Amino acid sequence: MTVFIRRWASFLACIPFLSLSACGPKSQAPASEGSKPNARAATPPPVPAELWKEFSGERAFEHVRRQVECGARPAGSTALEKARELILAALKESGWFVELQNFTDSTPRGPKTFCNIIARFPESPGKTAPVSTQKAIVASHYDTKIFSTIEFVGANDAGSSTGALLELSRTLALDPAFASQFELVFFDGEEAVQQFTETDGLYGSRYYARELRDSGRSKQFRFGILWDMIGDRNLNITLPSDSPREMVQGLLSSSQALSVRQCFGILDRPLLDDHIPLNHVARIPCLDIIDFDYPAWHTADDTLDQLSPASLQTVGSVTLHYLKQLLP
Ligand SMILES: [Zn+2]
């Protein structure tokens, strides 16, 4: 994530992105059959009336810890593969079907392969998850920025939102009919290989948004929510100034309803992040929930001790409360 260059908006709106080619197989990996041995016979557990209360900051934090333990996780690294395996295992455990969106793009350091992770939930047990029924996207990036001078483990910048999204997947699964309306996306290659330009950075979200647009799937989505850097123990959410207005109001109302309004504010400028291709290429209104007031951003100090489960809890439950208002 970096400070938005205003030129970007018009650039994104006017010219098509790089032509990227899919190089890897797409796969739909069903949940392990062994995980639900009595699915047909058992009565399904009751759906929680206030789903947002089920989101656990502690559980999210554990996922963050495991991501951080993989070490620096830049695109194409072995550490990122390990991080991806952890994500896949957690999604499958909660019953999500996973598609791996592999592609190659040229970068300032030559061609690189990237892998977005897309998760969908079946409408009823024992069924697969179709690709045509989802109405909303919740996303995070899971790669960390590459540095040659420091060991950058990105606890907040990639770790926090990745861990929270995994906890969200567990929480949503408690309400299958609700969960089936979502597409959860873990973007690869959000970080620039060198410096953010029109063609360096946002690799995963640019590819995903273009696929949505070109396949016609973008029409089925009403909105998207992006999480980025949401674990700072001094939580101060800074919604970019060009965020979709109605979504800002809705999110702030939810923060008010949960008595954490003081943690949410609006930044005095736009930000360049993965929501931009969704807004401008796929044309899906997307809100970037980000805390850009983070002194350790892109430094060796972006470590686990900067974060708190309480902050993850706040963002997770407010977002879920808001999602319940949007898709009751
Ligand atoms: Zn970053």
C-alpha cells in the first residue's frame, strides 16, 4: 500500500491493464470429506443471531502469528508457498472451496508467477460452491514487501488482514446461507517489486479485477471490502477520502452500534491499494478498511508485538456487523 498518486485514477479508468496470461491450473479443492462424517444425518447447529459476536480476535491473532512465523513472504518465495498452505488448510477446515488463480506478469525484476486464493462456500452441505451466486467480495493481500536490507515479516502489512480473513471464514461458515453470498480473496503481489508505478504493484488485484470484468462476473457483485493493516494495537482506521460514500456511512454506523466509533476515521487523501482495480476495472464499489497511521509501516519493526487481538476483534466484528446490514 502506498500513498495514492492522483494520476492513477484517470490512468486506471482510461487504459486497459497489461495483458496477463494464466500459466497455472485452476483448481477447486473441496473440503475434506472426513471433516464432516455425519453431515447428512446430523441436525445443523443453530445459526447465531448476532454473527459479529462470534468473530474472535484471539483466533485471528493466532493465524497472524503463523503467517509471521513463515518469515519474509514476498511473491514467488518459498515462505509465501508455506503461508499459502496454511491459508488453504484453514479454509478447507471451515468448509470453503478454493480456487487457485495462477498467473505470470512482468516485473522490474523479470517475469514472476503469482497466485491469488479465492474461496467460496456451498449453499448447502454436500454441494459444491457455484461461481455465479456470490454478491460480495472480502479481500486481503497475503504477500509481504521484498527488502534486501532488512528482514521484513509484515505482521501488520499482510499478516493482520490475512489472519482476520481466515477468522472471518470460520465465522461466516456458522451461517452457511450467509457465507455462500461471499467470495473471499487473498491477493498475491500487492507489494511493488521496486516502487509503485502503473505496472509495479497490485499484481494480484489487477489480474483478479480484469478476470471479473472479462468473464462478466463483475456484474453479480454488489460491493467489495478490502482489509489492509488492521492489527495495530493503537487502532486508528483511516478510510481513504475517495471511498464510496454510502459504504463509509454504513461502516461508521456499525462502529457506532458496537461502541467503537472512536477507532474509525477518514483520511485526508486517497490511497493506492487493492481496492483500486476493483473500483476502476471491475467497477465494483469497494471500501478499503485500512489503518495507515502506523509508524512501523515498511520497516523491520512491523512485528507481532505491534499488534493486538483486540484491534483485530474490533475490525472483524464491525465489518461483520456491517455485512449483515448489507446482506441480511
Ligand atoms: Zn505494504
